[in-house]
Amino acid sequence: MFGRKGALLSEILRLKSAILFSIMIIFVGTASALLISCDGNPTNHDGPDPEAPDLYSLIAPDSLIRGLPDTTVIHISVKDPQGVVDIDSVFFTVTRPDGTSNGIIFLMFDDGQNGGDSISGDSVFTQGIQSPTLQSQLGDYTFHFRAKDFSSNYSNNIDKIITAYDSPNPVLSRPFANQYDMQRQRMFMSVRVVDVQGQADIDSAWVEITYLDESSLVGSYILNDLGFYGDSTAYDKIYSGEIGAAPDSIFQAGNYQLQFGSVDYDSHQAAPVFLTIIVEPPAI
């Protein structure tokens, strides 16, 4: 009898031990899970620094024609928990197609004055970039953008690939015109023409003038880079011309559109560029 009671008591003690052990396992497991969850909090360890600037909304071209003389303005927006006044600098560096870099840091501006920036303090930073020269590498240039605040917190990185390529066509830029004499009888105009095969490959350049107020064609006129007939400097890539109004006539007051064109000896034609000017009425 005592043997059966002893066996029953032993079984009860064994079950109690098993239950207690199971409870310990559950708690220990829960505690471990809580510790792991707390230690692995992505907000504190793996995510962006909440005090750092944040770059976004980059506006930049995908490609540039090599040798093009014009400046292209790029824009990038930045925000900071302390406001734009906490931004120390926004900048970029450039890696060439062969993977090399000169390490120069190019600053961007939000002062309404420098780098092509137009509005001060709007959190949009700007800078102008030039196309690679004709002697520069063709291919993909990688622009690396970053910002820093006055506490030396750095922003996220934004990379942009801009491809430099050669156009087989002549490239026009810097259109200019001026109806400059008081009698409104003369008009000067010019455009820069660049050809990847060299200036000797350019066959001709011209301008077509339309009087917009009456939708009437004034005429088409050849421009030259020979240093005469309205051109001041020979072979400087600026094709110029000076035209007069029709005999015994004047340029009427109003709006004129100038469409510039060029073609090379391989019959490659440039994309036209346009310019609108206003001829003012005579002073009373």
C-alpha cells in the first residue's frame, strides 16, 4: 500500500517539475524574444538618421552632347528637421566613364544668386554643368550628390548617370539677335555652330525670320563665320549676319521669330534653335 502511495507521490512530483520547467522555458523564450526584438529595432540602428538632411527630387539631364558650349542647370531638393537654415552644404563629385575622378567637390547653391539659382531659401539647390569638351571621354559620367548640416550629419546619397555622346549633326547654341538702329532698318543676328568633325565640315548656317504678328515670312538669310558681312571675327564658330529691311521700308514694330539652322557636307542637319525678339515702335 505504501509502495503504491510512494509511486503516486513520485509521479505527482515529476509532473510538477515538468510543468515548472515548461513555464520557465516559455518565459525564458519570451524574454529572449523581447530582447532580440528590442536589440534589432531598425529605427534606431538600420534606418536613416532622423537628424540628418534628406536629398530628393533631382532634376538633371540624362545625356549631354560632347563639345556643346551651353550651361545646363541641375537642381536638387533638400529637407532637414531643423529647416533649410541648418544646411551647411549641398555638393556633388563626378566619376568619369573610366572610373577615375579628380576629387573636386562642386558646391550647389540656394542663395538666389550663384550657380543659376533663382529663388533664395526655397530648399532647391542648383548648379550649372558644362558638357564635356571634344577632348573628354565619351560614355557615362556618374554624379554623386550629398548634403551636410552644421552638426556634420550627412544625408543620403543620390547618384545620377549623365551620358556624354557625339552628335553627327552640327550643334547650334547661343542664338542672338538685335534690331539695333533707331530707324528700324537693320537687324543683327548670330548663332554658335559646332561640328564634331570640325568646323571645316560645316557647309552653311542660316536664319529664317517670321513676323509673328501677321504670320508672314520676312525671309531666309545666310550667316557666315568669315569676318565680314556682319560677322566680326573669322573662324570663331559664331556665324553672324546683318540684314536690312526691304528697300524703302523698315522692320515693323512687333514680335519676330528667328529660326536658326545649319547643315554639314555630309548632309547632317542641325536641330533648329529658336529666338523671339520684339522690335519696339519709334519713340515719340
